[in-house]
Amino acid sequence: MNLKKVTAVLLTLSGTAIIITVVAFFVNVWLSSEFWHLTPADAFFIEGLLLLIFGVMLLLGRGGINLWTLKAAILAALAGAVYDQGTIGPSEVMRRDRWKPQGFTRLALLFIITGALMIGISLVASL
């Protein structure tokens, strides 16, 4: 990946995270005046912590291995165990399919950045 593409992706993720953070802050202010007994900073901290944990869990996922590669590796390991010769192993299957981030990597990064922003803003607001 070239530097321009990486910078564009990071700026897009950061911009989206800032927009989500601002919207969530105004929703928290509105809800705290109407329904909640929490201050907006406390609700912001809890939401930021939950988003941070959820983002890390999404990022840890399968590590970019798609479901078909995983099934092929399991079948190759079973065939290697049963026949013991002349079959390809799971390492050859994994080597053949290069690592590609699948699924939720960008969404996880968005949640992590948003959660970190929310926690930072709530800590600054509580001072």
C-alpha cells in the first residue's frame, strides 16, 4: 500500500470516529436531561469503554483467514492424519491463500478510535 492510500484510510477512519463521538455526545446530553441519572461524561466513559472492548474483540476475530480457507486447512489436516502420505498439509493451504484482512478490521479500528476519543473526552470533562 502506498502512503497516500494509508493516509486517506486513516483520515477517513478518524473523521468518522470524530463524527460518531460528537453525535454520541449530543445524544448523551439530551438523554441525561430527559431520562438518565448519569452525567453526560459518565455515560460517555461507559460507552467509550464498551466500544473499545467491542473493537478489540472484533479485531482479534479470525485474523483475516476466511471461512473457506479454514475449512480447507481442517480437511487437509484430517486427510494428512488418515492417509499419512501424498496429501497437502494445512501449512500448504495457508501458504497458498495469502493473508487478507476479511470482515471487520476497519469497523474494529473505527470502534477502537471512537472508544479512545470518548474515554479521553470524558476524562477531560470530569476534571
